[in-house]
Amino acid sequence: MAQKTAEIFDLQGKATGKITLPQVFSTPLRPDVIKRAVLAIQSNRLQPQGRDHMAGKKTTAESRGTGSATARVPRTKGSGRAAFAPSTVKGRQPHPPKAEKIIVKNIPKKEAKLALTSAIAATAEKEVVAARGHKVEGVVGLPLVVDNAFEGLTKAKEVEEAFSSLGFSAEFTRVKESRNVRAGKGKHRGRKMKQAVGPLIVVVDGKSLIAAASNLPGVEVTTVTNLNTELLAPGTHPGRLTVWTNGAIEKLSTLYGEKA
């Protein structure tokens, strides 16, 4: 099977050459495996929690039985307030969380690797990327490979200008317009704003680029060695709009071999 190739673009959006894509970009799309891998990553961030087994039970409350024309719920001695029972106002929880509950979802290593390679291959499929909601009409090409000079950018303005030359104007407009105040109590818990996911930049090193792109809405930067399925398929949906540097594509061949 002939290997796929992709054009390399400079910071002005002009094609400067071609690069042979590693075999990993030929991996079949497996949304089911990708979903399992993302849920496994998310479950590892959950913190176990439990309740004291005596919570809500340290009370003098006892039921008065029948004959007093009142409910037979346990009542505190001396006050008559209902307590202890889970159905009462301010009563204990009926089935509280247990610290011993297994909340981590494990996945076999081979399946996790298949999910990652499949998510990588999905970034090269225009239909899959567009189905995820990204604006790809003006993007110069997919998979989008840019020159290694992209990693040397140090200012947010430079990164934004490079993105504009590569055809990301509509994508940034989409992300900016999606920014809104979250509905519900989450707005009081440190997550007031909510916005769509934007482009992902995959680099070899790019420490300066990580700082420069941090102020752009929806943009994330990661090294190719720290790449994971959740970054490529946020919310378990594959096809994130991804920008690869020339060096990152070359590093993929050494990390995942020639076989997908």
C-alpha cells in the first residue's frame, strides 16, 4: 500500500515541500475504542470519596410508634424533630458514596495504542474533522503540517497571524462566539465560562510556543511524546483540528513504528 504524503506549509501559508506520512495515519477509524480510551483517562482523574459510616446516626432519635397522630419517623428526644431516617428533612443519606468503590476504568495496552493511533489518523480525515464542528473550509490542508519554525514563535500575536495565514480565521471566530456563561451551580465553582474546543498544536519541544499560544481561545499545545487520546478526541469524539510540525511527524515514525 502506497504511503500517504502531505504538504509542508510555512508561516505565511505557502507550500514549501512534501513529507511522507508515517503508516500510523492509515489506521482505521475506531470510535468505539477511542471512547473507551478517553473514558479510561478521565476516570483516572477522579478522586475516591466516602462517608463516615456513623454519619447522621449520632443522635438520640427514636420512633414514638403509633397512636400520636404523627409520622412514625425517629424523633430527637426533647425536641420532637425528625432525625436519623433518610426520608426526613436534614436526615442522613440513604446510600452514601463508598471509598472502596472501583471508579477507575482500565483498558489493555494494545487497545489503548489502537485508540491513540486511530485518533491520530482521524485528524487527517476532513469529513471526520468537519463532523466534529470545526471550520475546515479555509484550512490549507489536512493533515496540516507546518514548518518547524512554528515552534519558535514567542508571542500570541505571531501565532494568531500564522493561524490566519493557514486558514483558521473561521475556526477562531467559532470558538470566540461559543464562549458563554455556564448554566447551573458550576459557575460558582471555578468554572464560570464554557467554550468550544479549538485547534491542537503538536510539537517536538516548543516551550516558547506553549506560553505564546496560552492566550488564544480554545488552542492547546502538546509535545508528540505527551500526546494522548483525550487531547485528539475531546469528549470521546475523534477528529480534532490538529496542526503538526514537521519534526512532530518525523517523531511519530520512531514512536509508533512503521506499522499502524
